[in-house]
Amino acid sequence: MASRRRAEDLIRAGRVTVNGAVVRELGQRADPTRDAIAVDGETIRPPAERRTIMLHKPRGVVSTVDDPEGRPTVVALVQAAGERLYPIGRLDVNTTGLLLLTNDGRLAAAILHPRHAVPRVYRVKVRGQPDEEAVTRLRRGVRLEDGKTAPARVRVLGRLPTKSWLEITVHEGRRHLVRRMCEGVGHAVDKLARIRLGPLGLGTLPAGAWRELTERELTALRTAAGLRPRAAGGAGAGGPPRGRGRRPRTPRPRPGSRPRAAARSAPRRSPGGPRRS
């Protein structure tokens, strides 16, 4: 809400109350989860716990908070989570599969940032049977109206008399990207499902169901998105960073060795002994 100095000014001015009593002494302890803390009479609510869940989005559900057309939304499917969660990216209304929802804005932004190129894996049923040329174009990049696509991984999973199953891995988040790629090589999409996002797999999660991510999954996801894993107390993993302005430690001299300053000030001798003038 405010910097430490600003918070101290608010306390000195008598504008902060804890459980209805004005606080004027700096350093008084209060627990935001148990005590009623207010500034100018307005209660400060504790920050919500950061949560990220995985949803198996069904067909016909939109990946938005609300829909002007009245269609069902992914947010409505996870109301039982008890938190206000937002989808990380979107799957179009006819696409099914893995969708993450979170209240961690930093995590969402990192996953969607093009610099991190978090892979998205889709299982696609297309019309017809793509030949080797079409598959090669998908792998190398397809020219679309908004630019050429980045290289993708493509596997042919199976061929039917009039249709084929493909697995396509992309590292971009453009709108309707996989559908447009397949249409660009002459094979319209009949079914599209996202089965992986970064290190996370959809697994056997039923359509319309959701679950919490495990700590291990969250750590792997944050690493894939270029973030430091969370540790106890909200700090990142690893040792505490060295503060700015601190001097590095000076190594102690080994027994029997001369101090560095003395070594630098001592006159240098040539390999052949002292020079004669």
C-alpha cells in the first residue's frame, strides 16, 4: 500500500487503527489475518494467497471472465475454488484441453511473454492426409497474414481414410495459431485439444474438472517461465542475495605466505638474480 517511510508517517499522524484503537507507536506488531487494520477508517484486507489451478476446458466454453452472449465461461466452472481466478491466455470456444487459471499476475505475464517461449502441445485432427511437403511447411513455418510462424514440432500420430491426427508443438501465443497453420497448408481442423503447457500435462483430468497444481508443478512452471522458484516465506530459491554496496570478503592469507600488500610492494627480481649496474 505504501513505502515504509510513508507508512510511518501515517502512523505518526494517527491515521492507522488496529482493532479500532489508534496506533501511534512505531514497531507495534499486528497480524493482518487476525487483526482489523484500517487507514482513515478503510479496512486493509490481507493479500489473497496466490493460487494456480489446471482446468480441462470443455468444448463450447469461452476462456473469459464473462461473456456478453451469455455463453458459459471458464471462470464459472471454477467458482468452487473460492478465489477470483483469471485464465492464463485463451483457448477458443471450440478448443478443449489444458487451461491454467491464477490470481498470480506475475506468473501469468511470464508464461505469456514471447521471450520465454513456453511450449504448447496440441493434438489435432485435420481433414485429409497431409503429405511430407505440408508437414515440412508446418515444421519450418507457415506464412500467415500476421507474419510467418516460428518453427514447430510436428508428429503424425495416425491416418484415417479421410482425416489425420497430428501432434503440434508451438512456442507462440497468437490467436487461433494452430488452426490457421493447418488451414495454411490446406488441411482444416476438425478437433483441437491442448494436452501440455510447458512442463504440465493434462493427464486423465476429465473435461470440465479442475485441480490445484502441486508445489513441484508450480516450481517447474515458474522455472519454465523464467521466474525463480518460490521458497518458504515467499523468497526465491537459493541463498540470500548479497546486498548492493557490500564489499566482498577479503580472503585470509595462508600460513607462511606474505600479505598481498607486502607482495605487491616487494621489488621484483629477474630469474637470473639481481642486476648489476
